[in-house]
Amino acid sequence: MTFDIVTPLLGFEDLKKVTLEKFDENFMKMQSVDNEHISFTLINPFVLKEYDFEIPQQVQELLGLKEDSNLLVYNIVIIQNPIEDSMVNLIGPLLFNTDTKKAMQIVLPESTNYGVAEKISNFLQK
């Protein structure tokens, strides 16, 4: 599925169009359409922890979100070996409206207490 990036991704301002490819139930690959060297591994944050935040009205308008919209929420993960050492950016979720094919990254307020680089091992049951 191909998405238009409606506001620049932090550090990747030239990224305008991406595809999503599902690895499994928890992971996706986000690939730039215009640059084969730019791709990100994404994780479904809801498999890690309870993850809740408000989507600002301006963001809803940019994405064309409605009450019944199909919205995907994923976070960038930096894969490490072993996988438990991988880091997740929970403060900057990526939102994908599968109805309008629009996507963007938002930065959550510090009050959410989500981190920019949280270890996956922090969320695994011991």
C-alpha cells in the first residue's frame, strides 16, 4: 500500500511517498518510493504496552480522519542483535490513514512519558 507523507518526517524532509509492507502481525517495513536506500522497520506499539494519546484536530484534518477511518499506528524501531536490545521511538508515532492513503509522524508531548529510544526488553515479560 502506498501513502503520501503530508508533513515532513523528522530528519527526512524530502520523503514524500512511502509503501508499507507487512512482515508479520507486529512488524512492517516502510520504504521510500523515490529512494531505495531509505527504509524503516516499524512496530505495532500496542503489542508492547498500553499506548494511548490524543490526535490533535489539525492532524486529523491533514490525514482526512473521520470517526470511522481506518487508522494504523506504528513506531520506528532500530533493530539490534539480540532483538531484545532493539530501541523503539514511542514519542514519535507514525499515523497511516488507509482510506485516504495519507500518512504523517507526530511528536507527542513530554507529559505522555513516552521515550524516544525505549528498549524492547523493557516490555517483555520476565
